[in-house]
Amino acid sequence: MVQLLNRRNSRPVKVGNIVIGGNAPIVIQSMTNTDTKDIEKTVKQIKALVEAGCEVVRVSLPDIDSARKVGIIKERLRQENADVPLVGDIHFDYRIALEAINQGIDKIRINPGNIGDESKVVEVVKAAKERGIPLRVGANSGSLPKDLEHLPKSQALAESALREVRILEKHGFYDIVISVKSSDVVETIEANRHIAKLVDYPLHVGVTEAGTIYNSLIKSSVALGVLILDGIVDTLRISIAGDPVNEVIAAKKLLTALHLRRGPNVVACPTCARTVFDVESVALEVEKLVAHVQEDITISVLGCVVNGIGEGKDADVGIAGVKDGVVVFYKGEIMGTYKFDEGLIKLKELVAQALEEKKGI
Ligand code: SF4
């Protein structure tokens, strides 16, 4: 793993037992899409997210009844060994925020500018301070104030978020995480770069409403990749329409690709006329085999010897097609030439062996 050398020096904020910002590793977040009042479904989905590697889970709290379920959900998660900090997503109604705080929520996402007169903001700030929980504030390109419309979008996003920050600061509240969200990649990059220069609060970054899986993976990887390498991402969400577990898998793969997390790296060639076995199905099988591995392990699956020998020797474990079958590699050495079926068995054995050895280190 590498540390980003130019990481922005943001103020650390605690969400339950997780630190966002400062020098802490970038935190992976996702959000449930169940009805929060449906405790069984919500607990089940949060558990699936935690199992996939999610470190902070946001739940929508559209009404007071949803907020009243927070305590039970947290207790169930504790009992079922899936304790994870929960963020309540609240719009407009400060009473929902107060109830969620009362129920033990770990962070609230709310914009003080949306909740009405100052006395209501004061109440939320007071409750959050008493419980020591942070507030996430921000701006979304879909709901910018009219008087900022003359500004470039990225600047308007940053300015709108800063207005929310200033309301909290006015009331002596500094336990803040900021998000500036746009569904446009370039706007996301520019807005985050802009606000990162103006304040030291940690940044929650993601392309909002990024779409279905292909669109989201491309948009999110570009925007987040750039901003992570800029050193200004403290926590991220890859928003994908559908099962939120995909968001966590994608986030982990992105951080692993940037060497910021340990994890598997399955190298596979795109195949061509030289391919001698079904590379795609082997690569998919191997990916499944190592999906939950939290160690750095590289496995190469190449259809022929053209690049197969080099990649195989560089990998922890490798397989490459040859004239009569496959060659299998282990730590840079050729273990032998096999018929395809035997070679696949050997590959799996060697993956297990490599993982055992890594555990023992
Ligand atoms: Fe084709 Fe071999 Fe390259 Fe795979 S490794 S794409 S089979 S040349």
C-alpha cells in the first residue's frame, strides 16, 4: 500500500468508531435503498454492505417513524456482529434530526439552510454537540440557490455548501463534513478542488446520480480517481442505481487499483485469435474465489504465451495458454504444463497456498 504524499491536511471528524479526514484511510460509504421502517429488510441490507466492506452506512429518514427505528436497527446490528456507524439522511424537518440523534444515530446529513428559522438550527446543533456527532452539509447541482445561478456551476456548488457551513460555525459547531455533488464529472472535480482550498473540513466525494453500473463506474472512477490523487478525498460513495453492495465492491476495487487498500488484482487479457482457453470464464471464477480477500495478491489469466509468460512470472499465481494446454506459474516459477482442467485445479490450489502464505507473514 502507498500513502498519498500530497494528502490535504483536513480536520479529522469521528463518526462512531471511524475517523473521516486527517490522515485516516479513505472511508468507504454506501446507502441503503430499503424502507428504513422495514427493520428486517434494512438490517439485512446493512449487513450485506458491511460484509462487502462498507465502513459507514447512510439510511434515509424521510419521516419521524423512520427515525424512531434507528435505535432498534443499531441494536440488531450490534447483536448480529455488524455494528457500523449509521448516517441519517434528513431533509427539511429538524424534528426528524432530533429524533434520530436521540435514537443514537452517528452522523446526520442535513442542510441547516433547509430547516427553517434559526431556533430550529440551534436545537439540532445543540443535540449534535451533546451527543458528539458530526453533521454533513453540502450542495447538490440539482438544488442550487437562485442567486448563485450566475456563477460557474463548480463555484456555485462550493459557495452554496459554504453558506451551510457558515450557519453551523455561527453557532459554534465545527464537527462538519462537506459534500459538493454534481452528476457531471468535470463539475464534480472542479467543485471539490475549489472548496478544498477554502476550508479544512473533510470532504465526502462522489458523482451524484451517476446512473446504472457502466455509466457510474466510468464517471465515478474518473472523478474520484483524479480527486483521490489530488489528495482531497476523505470519504467516498460510488453511487450506482440498483443493489448498493455494488457500490462497495466498486469503491474497494478503485482504492485497490490506486494502491490505497490491500486486495486482489486479477489480470486477464482481452483474448484474440491466439487464445487457447476460455479466459473470461477462468478470470470470473478466480475473481469469485478471491472476492473477499483483503490481502494483496495478483493472479494473471492470459490466453497464450505472447504476454502470458511475462505476466505469469510477475504475478503471485498465473496461468497462460500453450499449444497443448496451459502453463501454471507460482511466484515467478513455472510449475508445469497441464491439460486445461488439471491446470485450472492447480491454479486454484496455488491461489489458496499463496493466501495461506500471506496470512502467515
Ligand atoms: Fe491474444 Fe495472447 Fe494477448 Fe491474450 S495474451 S490477447 S491470447 S496475444
